[in-house]
Amino acid sequence: MVALQLGGAPAATLGEVKNRADLVIFWGSNPAESHPRHFTRYSGAAKGRMNPKGRKDRYIVLVDIRPTPSAKYADEFIQIKPGHDFEVLTVMRMLASGKLPDARSVGGVEVQTLERLVSRCKDARMGVLFFGQGITETRGKHQNSLVIYQFGKEMSLYSKFLTLPMRGHYNVVGSGNTMCWQTGYPFAVNFGRGYPQFNPGEFSVVDLLKRKEPDAALIVAAEPMDHLPYEAARHLENIPTIVLDPRETLTTRMATVVIPVKHAGISVEGTAYRMDHIPIKMRAVLDSPWPKDDEPLERIIQRVKELRKEKAAV
Amino acid sequence: MGIRIENGEVIDPAHGENRVRRTIHMKDGRIVADAGLDATVIDATGCVVMAGGVDIHTHVAGPKVNFARLMRPEDHRYEHVSREDGYERSGTGGVAATTYTTGYRYCEMGYTTIVEPAVPPLGARHAHEELADIPQVDKAIFTLLGNSEIIFQYLAKGEMSKINEYISWIMDATKAYSVKIVNPGGANMWKYRADIHDIDQKLCDFDTTPRQIVLAIADAMATLGLPHPLHLHCNNLGVPDSYKTAIATAEAMEGRPLHLTHLQFSSYGASGKRKFSSEAPRLAQMVNDNRNITIDVGQVLFGKTTTITADGPFEFHLHKLTGSKWYNGDVECEDGCGVVPYDYKRTSFVNSIQWAAGLELFLLIDDPWRVYLTTDHPNGAPFITYPHLIRLLMDKDFRREHVERISAEAAAEIPLKTLDREYTLYEIAIITRAGAAKRLGLVNKGHLGVGADADVAVYRISPDYEEMFAKPAWVLKDGEVVAKEGKVTRQVFGRTLYVHPERGFADIKGELADFFESYYTVNINNYPVGLEYLPRPELIPCQVKQND
Ligand SMILES: [Zn+2]
């Protein structure tokens, strides 16, 4: 996200990949396990306008620190040393601009291999670089994404080239979009002053919790006890928490108050944004006795307003 | 209970009223003949009373606007609306403001209706989700169809009745109000890393041309009786000699109704030492000579902004030129978009020519009913600059002061320096509401006749027109006071205007399903946007021509 804010990116919806891409690179991503339908629907076997033969019309490269189950779907596997993504990508940018590094290999990869990859990118009808958590959650974080977007923009001088993050976690893209149209920022928003302020590193959940700043937490459809670093999650155990979730989770188990709600897309209709930002309407297929998740939230807001009025009257 | 606005000078160009002192009555959301004895009275002494403003072209919602917000956190930092200032919902400003802030700001300038003009069909659901979060104004979207592979496929086979059927279906599936074309064929060519440079150039993968695309869609729109005609962003926009393409496109229409949007961005020639010139006078002449054509200007004003357009190849060009951030978002089977921040500098020769060209269009087009005030928000400037633009049009001394501050080399060349015309309040009322509403086919908007929507702006008369239009004394939406002295006093939600054209031109059901199966990644059954996404829908009827 921060990388996108810093420089933008060449992107497209996944149908463009299905219809046109003849070079697909997965970098730090293991779609066979993390996004099992991605390959058949969009990026691998999918048939499209310029890819009538599907898989045969594409060259697929996997770049990772070890051969994952996705490797067997790739035409080429490039193994790099852990934590060397930034270096390897920077050398690829050099190679793209016609400069040679004074080393035979970088990050455990032969420079020749990278040269071949760069020229495939330049010659592609449409090249796509999908990058996953292996690159966004390791050393360098948004610097890694930034160098990927930069590479994508430079490749756009030669070929149609896209750089697309492999986002996961159900509707995280929808929550980012909604935050953005309501506050101007996709995450790490602080309303403390009465208006939205953005400062990742200061107002992001992990940082706030590590500093033990929050004295209460309202958690909606998130699993911080499972996903956050220990130190941050630990603070949640020491403050009152209200958790809205359809399922029993590590977080509901430690919550002060749990409000079970309908599961969006299962027992209540709703909208979820796909990783390429296309909103999909979700239908209700099962009944559930619980309320929709906005109902308890509305009631909490209502009650807070009443309490504030009462307080003002005193 | 009703409201009476007394003692104001009514400017209602749709009824030929120019500063007529009379009382405006309203009740139950409409202008009425008599609001009754118990009506609340607003004393508008010293004010003019106009219908609420109508913005025919402003990028305020949808995927690419949200990318513009996302990409410029620095732009939101120093401007915000806060609950402490009395707003129901906080937000941030800057050139791509948040949804609630957008609604508040339009309202605070006296605007009550806005059109988001460039939504790719796949982005319609997103756009409507944002519109639902824009308060204070009525709103509508135009759907982008000028790069639709479905239409191209039918065009190549000459199956025009299927194009009618598809456009009818897609209007309903996107809950749109009309159709926009951006760079016809160009966004499709951009998917092959190419662009279109001539209206008779063939696309690389489909046997059709921009001329054929534009004509087929315009004819289909006429057949369906859509209330607003084709809204067109020409090929070759933003480059020297763009004016030639604009003229060629207008001629290709052979008298069919056409709205040329942000024509300023198509008004450049290649003469002069810098090979960049304003050809606005020629385009103004073309508009004067062709009564089928209306335009909005897309005025450039100096300052930092963010450009947002479905014209992907243009944004790539701008990115290479400026080295700015660049986002590109091609949309499968449909269209594309780009986002690039841009800083219009008065010291820049090119930017000064652009600034002058817009004003020249305003001042040289004789009939104010056929030119509408826009900045192509935020492409030329953010919409909050409208009051400044109004003053530039109404006050020639003020304009002259500004001409003196632009690039001297440009100032020496521009036709603008010889133009003395000053817009009157009556003409401003036409280009900011009456004319735009009429061209949109919104019979209840842009005027103050009995039966009109009770959307009214009351401006306190001042020689400083910028001040006057920046802070209306009262703004009423649906017959309720919603802002006073340029400040929202009450949060309300307007309606979303949409059409539902007739069907039955051809049976394309099976073909559409096959197309979706082959080329889309979204199931056709999940594709249409239902009315549940429009919290307050208002169906605007189509006017189908009777065949005899
Ligand atoms: Zn526009």
C-alpha cells in the first residue's frame, strides 16, 4: 500500500491477465497453496482472447527462496537467498537499462539467468509480475514492493507489463477501498483529533498495541490474536475488547464481549472486493440467527451518542 | 412545512427571468405556486436566487478516483473537515477529496446535482457504493463504452440491433444515466501498447474505427432515447493538433447531437515557436456553427492537481513527460484508466496556453446554452476553484491581472488578451445550472418553475464574484435549508438518477453469456448492479422516438 502511494503502479484486472498475458512471474508467492484457484481462473491454465490454448500460451516463472508446491506448475524456478529480493530486483532494473553489474551472481542467482528473465519481460506481449507475502513481509517490506512497481513502470517502456500484489484475507481490498473513500487513506487511520490522520508506523495496529496506547478495542471480522506479533497481541489481553465475528477464533476466546454476527457472503448478502479491486456481490445462502454486523455497530454508535448527550447535560 | 424566499432577485434563464424580484415558494421538495401561510420565510434582500448548480462532468467516485485518493496521502494532509466543525462525518480534502467532504463542498458552493462521467461497467458497483456516501447532492454516472470489446465485435459484423440491445442491457446493469466515450478505441489499443491517432484508423484486433464506434453508439443512444446524448472525450486529447481530431470527430457526427467534454484539452495546435498553440478560436467557431454540439470546457487553473482519466495511453505519456507517480488500471474487455499527479505552473508556457485556451472557449462561444462550466475535476483543477473561474469570466480587469502573471511568452501569443467579454450573472446561471440541466435532459432541474425540484442557491450580491459564489447565503436541497453562509447546516442524502431503456432489439442473451464465459473473470449473473446499491433511486424516463 505504502509503495503504491509512493509511486503508483501499472495494473489491470485479472481478466486482462487471462486474455493477454504470455509471461507470468510469481515472486515470493505460492499460489498453489495461498490462492488455489488463481492459476486455473486467471494466470495459468486459463484460456483467453490471445491465449486460446491456455497454459501452453504462457511462460511461467516462480521466484522464491525455496521450491514451493507452486514450482511444479512453473516453466522455470529461480531460487534466491532469503532477504535478497531488493538486490535481485535492483540488478534486474540495471540490466533493463543496459548496465551490467560487476558480479557473476546476485542473491544466489546467476546474472545470466536474470538477463534472460529481463529480456523475456521486455519481449512479452503482456508480462505480469505477481508478488506475495514472501516479498511484502520480509526484510525491506514496502521497499521491496516499491522496487517491483518501479521495475514494472520501466518495463512499460518496452512491453505491456503489470505488477500485481497477491492480496489475500478475504475482503481486505474492500476494507482498504472503503477506508480510502471515507478518509483518504487505506489503513492506519487515527480519528483521535476528530478527523482522519494517517501515519503508518505510528497509527498502524501493531505499533499502537506495542506502545500499549489503546485502552479498549473493537475488533470486527479480524483475527489479531492469530496474525499479530506476540507483543502486540499480548496487549489486547490486558484491555477490554469487543469482538464481532461469525466464528469462534483465538480472538473471540480472549474477548471481553463477543457479539456473534452473520457471515457476509454466507448468511447475509454483501459486497467483497477482489484482489484486483473488482467488487463482487455476495449472496446469502444459509440462514443464521445472528444480526448483520452493521446492526450492533449502529447500536453501539447510538448508545455512545446518548451517553455523550447525558454527559454533556450533567 | 413550506418555505418562501422573499425579496430576492430571481435569475431563472429557463423561463427568461433575469433578476426579477419575486417570491419563490416550495413545499414537499418541489417548487410550488404557493407554499401556504405557515411557510417559513427567508429574506433574500440583496441576493440573487438561482436553481441549484448542476455539474455535468466531475470525477468524484469510482475505482480510479479512489486510486487518486490513495496515491496522494500528502494531498489530504492539510485539509480536512472535522466533526468539531459541525460536520456529521469527518473527511479529508485536497484535490481528490473523500466522499462526504465532496458532497459538503459542492453543497457549500450552491451545487445540488453532480455527474460522475467515466465509470467502466465493471466499476459501476464500486462507483455506486461511493455515491451512496456522497451527501447533499443528487448524482448520476455515465458508463464508459467506447472501448467495449462486445460492441467492437458487433460493429465488425455490422450487427447494429445487437448494439442497441447491449447498450440497453448495460445501462440497466450499471444503473447509469448515459454513455461516455473516452478515446474511442484508444484504451483498447493501449492493451496492445498502442494508441489511436486518427478517427479512421483500424483497431489492431477488431475490424472497426473510432468513427464507426462513435456513430454506432450515438445512433443506439438515440434509438434508446437516452436523455443525455453521447458524451465524448476525443482521440488525441492533450497533444498538439488535437483540435484537428476534435473537428474531424464533430464533422463525422453529421448533425447528430453530441456533447464534447473538456474541449479545452482538445484545443491545441502546433503553431508558434514552441509548436504548441491555442486553437480555441477555431473550435469556438465550430461550436457556434453547429447547433447539434454542446461542450463543457475543462478549464485549467494553476496549482497542483491529480489527473484521472480513462485515457490510459495519455496518462502514460504524461508520466513519461513529468516523471510523476503513475497508476494504470486496464479493465478487462471494457476500458482502462490512468492516474498521474500534475502541477500546472503559471510560469510554464504550455500550462499558460492551456489556461488561456479554456477561457477563450468560454468567451468565444456565443450561445451560453451550449457551453458548461467545468474544470474536468480534478484534471484541470479541483471543483472548489469554480468561484475563482466565475470571477475570471465575469470581471475582465481581474482576468487582465491574471494574464499579466502567466508566462510572458504565452501572454504575447494568446488570443485571450484581445477578449473583453464579461459574463453576466444571467449567463453564469446558464453555464452552471440551466444549460447543463437542459442538456442532461433533467426537466426538474436547473430552473425555478412550478414543479421543479426545490434545489435552490441564494447568493449575496457582491462585486467580488469569487467571494459571492464561494459562500452562498442559503442553499436548499429538496426544499430544506442545508447550508448557510457557505457552511453545511444539515446533512441530507440526494437521489441517484438512472435510466431503464426498453429492450427487445435483438436476442443476445446466449451470446453475452458465451462472451462472459470466454473473456471475463466475473460471472454474468453476478455482473449487474441491482437497485439495492442505490439508496434513493430516481428513474428518469427515456424519450423513445415514435416510428411511423
Ligand atoms: Zn473527465
